[in-house]
Amino acid sequence: MKKRKKCLVCRALKLIVKIFGLATGTLFVVYFLNLDQKLLAWAYARVNEIFDRKPVDIKF
């Protein structure tokens, strides 16, 4: 049997579906495990460490 080449539109559509599926799966995992808030909490702690060491100009 000969192998038929798939049409260009079919291959492009399959690629788009795979990309959207992968993006949806990744976003679901990030949402389900609350990874975005965990990353922001870590970054917020690092920024506070940096700015807490700086001298203060204005004293209230």
C-alpha cells in the first residue's frame, strides 16, 4: 500500500489542536496547583528582602 501524504490544511489543523491542547493542559495544572500565586509569593518575599535592607530617607 502506498502512504498518502496528508493535505497541508489537515496537518496545520492537527498542529493547532495539539498546541491548544497542550496550552490548555498546562494552564489547568497551573490553576489546579495554584502555582501562579506560589510564584508571586516567592517573588514578593525576595523583593521585600531587597527593599528592607535599603536605608530610609523619610521618617514619619
